[in-house]
Amino acid sequence: MRVFVTGGTGTIGSAVVAELLGNGHTVLALARSDGSERTLKDAGAEVLRGGLADLGVLRDGAAQTEGVISLAFGRDYSTPDALAAGIAEERAAMTILGEALVGSGRPIVVVSGTPWVPGRASTEADPTSTDGPVGERGRSVNAMLELGSRGVRATAVRMPRTVHNRGEGGFAGLLTRAARASGVAGYPGDGTQRWPAVHALDAAVLFRLVLESAPAGTVWHAVADEGDAVRDIAEVVGRRLGLPVRAVPEETFGPFGPIFALDQPASSVTTREALGWQPSHPALLADLENIQP
């Protein structure tokens, strides 16, 4: 299958591109810079120049290929307005990609987060979250899944709060960056809240499996670790960086503070049983041992 991939140089995207190429697919990847183009070509992908806001380029990419994996998202999470702008840009891009596939029967795989369910681990049967700071992103995903009725094999992979590789990435990566900046490995609340996680290389396998065979309108969980306590994560970060570990106000983490404070474990039992997905790479706490002081 020739697959159009956006966000192909990120933590998840680079792993997805490699996974697709290593399993007989070809990749046309969006690149917004010379550096991204070189990285993608070195990996073996074809390149289409443009950014997420270049809607005509996105339409052309979808039209030239047999399937789409939409991973790109803005990099500025510093303020609520910046986060909202990134979500709006993603929604416009996803809308164009979906419309380009209407009536074709071709697949598109989009991304959302595992939902928060009070008192238990969320499952694939739980509705996508449409509340809170990133609720609009959930509504965008729901709109994409509805394209199944218009001849698009639209599916969604829900990602956990941390997608990691070599000790970097996701919410744990944000904790690490905050620790480096402040001199404290901090965590919100009492630190017992749990975050699910997955290694990027395991997530990439799931994206391929969903692209190849998942039915339209279905939702899958890329969860390897059901939930690590945030305090445990902070303790590894603090030890690796030689910094004190303690509770800090959730406002320390900007617009992500309220999300950081939630207990939000997630299960992937259905995904594993239905698609035969079996994570095999290091779990989060082990992978964080790769953090360099």
C-alpha cells in the first residue's frame, strides 16, 4: 500500500514510517522543512513538501495514495490559546484528508487520547473524550469516524499520555523538560495518579495493523503500560537528573496541569485480542533510565 503520512518525523511518526517501510508498504510523507525532507528521504520515504496548514497539499497527498495516517500536530503547548490553535489546525487538516477519501473505501487512521473514566481503566468501548482542554480534538476524531457512512475506512488509535523512546517523549518527557528548567522533578497532586504509556516502536506496529485491516468506525488503544504512578515517573527523572523530587502546583505545567493531575489508566485488552498486537519494547519506567543527566 502507498501511504500518505503527516507528522512523519516526530517520536511516533518516525517509528510509523520505519514500520510501514519495513513491512512492504511505500510512504509519501509531508515535510515542512529541508531538515525534515532529508530525514524522511534517508529513511526511505518519498516526500511531499508542505505544512499542516497547506490544505491543498494535503488533498494532493491523499489523492496520490491508497491510505492515510494523520499524525501531525502543532508543537506549541505553552498557552491555552496556542493549544487551541493547534487543535483547530489539526481539525482543518483532518477534514480535508477525510473529504479527499470519500467514496473510495480507502483507509485513514487518526489519533486521539485514551479517555478519562473515573474509578477504572478506560477501554476501547468508552466514548472519546470531548471535554476539557483538548475536548475539541475528540470531537474532530468523532467527525472523522462518521465518514465510514460515506465510504471511508476511518479509524482512530487512542494514544496514552506518554509515548516514549530512549527516555524521551509524551507527558513524561514534559515532566523531564520541566525538571531541567526548574531544578525540581515535580509532580502534581499526591503523585498517585496513573498515566498509561507505550513505546513508540510498539505504537507503530499498531498503526500498521489498524491501517491494514481495522474496520471503519473502530477505535483502538495503543497502551502497553496500563498506568504508572506519576510520582514513580518523577522519581526516576529526579534520580537520573540528580534533582529533588516533590509535589508542585498543577499550574506549573501550564495548560496541561489539569490533565496531569488526573488518574487516567487505560486498558488495551480488546486491541490485543482483536488485532494480535503484542507490545515487546521496554516499559516506561525502564525506558526512562535512558535519560541523560
